[in-house]
Amino acid sequence: MGGKGFVGTRRSQGLLAAGAAVLLLAGCGGGGEDAKAAALDNGQVASVLPDAKAVPGWRNHMKPEAQKPVPEYPPSVCVARTKEQRKTACDPVTSWGVSAFSRKADMTTLNFWALAYKDEKAADAAYDILAEWYGGDRVGQNAEKVDLGSPGAEREANRAAVGTMAGPATIAQIRVGTTVLGISTGTTGKAVVPDKEVKAFAAMFAERAQQAQNGEKPTAALPGQ
């Protein structure tokens, strides 16, 4: 995998340094006709990122944290093919953050990241550029599509048998209103994170983003193990 992106197949260097059970979400709110699109501040972006309670069964080794972009430390998760595309996708970011997890049993990592924009138009333009970077074979050669269902306004996910950690990997991206969300998994082992789990991660993460934009405290979480 090229570039500097914080992809699930690679651990972050830190913010400052650089079946039917799928929708068994706890505390879901908003959505449907109540869905709103609103700009989020740092605190709200941090609250959107899943914490240990939202992802039971995983060790949270990087707690949710968000910051405003500064020239010296542009969002490491915002990557594009060209300088012009990067300007469109990354310069308008108003806040961004990550949270990361691991599962020792099968040596798997799980990462979430969020990019916030001032409005849907900016987020939509960024989504297309970021999807071009993170989509397709970015996760690994001979990538295959993963069906995420219908979280958010736009979504895409791909998985590969061999990612940069030498084991199965997935990368997913979702746009929810004024936010672009990313999820990735990777492992040095052989265990595959099932598509239904990736779908559940996406549904939960998208719901948290929508709750925040509805003016609510994000509470969506995966069922307990």
C-alpha cells in the first residue's frame, strides 16, 4: 500500500505525530426523516469515534481523539492521488480524529477515522476523491467488494486476501452528512474479519455520526460479546 494514509492495515503514528445481528445496535437514535446534516466541532467528532464500550471484545489501544488540522500536521488519513485532489479533499477539513483497536486472539487490528467538513457539499466532493484513493485494490491485490448495506448517503468497502500486514484486510468508507468515515481491518494472521462484522462496524459508526449531527450524544454500539 502506498501513501501516508492511516489504513487499517497499518497502525497510526498518533494524532499529533502525524446475520440479522448486524444492526443489533445499542442506543440507536435519529435516522430516517429525522436525519440532519450539521457541521461538527472537535468534541463532537471525538464522540463519533467508537470507544471501548461501542466495540466490545476488542482492546482499545488508541482512544478517540480529534483535532483541528494545522499546516504542520495535515490529516494523515486524508490522502489523494494528486495535489489538486488533496486540496479539494483535505484543505476543507474542519476536524478529524481516529480510534484504534486490536484483538490479540487472532492478531487483528480495527481502526476508525473521521473527517468533518463545514457542509455536505464539501464532504461529498471529498468522499469521491478519498474513495478513489482508498477503493479498489488499495487494500490489496484482487480486492473484492463488501456489501455494507445502506449506511449513510454513500459507502464503499473492499477486502483482500493479503493486505500490507500479510493477512486478510478490509477498507470501508462511508459519508454521513458532513462527515466522511473510514474503517479498516488487518491482521498478521489468517483470520478473516467476516463481511457481516464489517457491515456491523459500518452501521454502528454511521449511526454515531448521524446521532451527533442530530444534536444527540452518540450512543450506537455493537452488541456485547
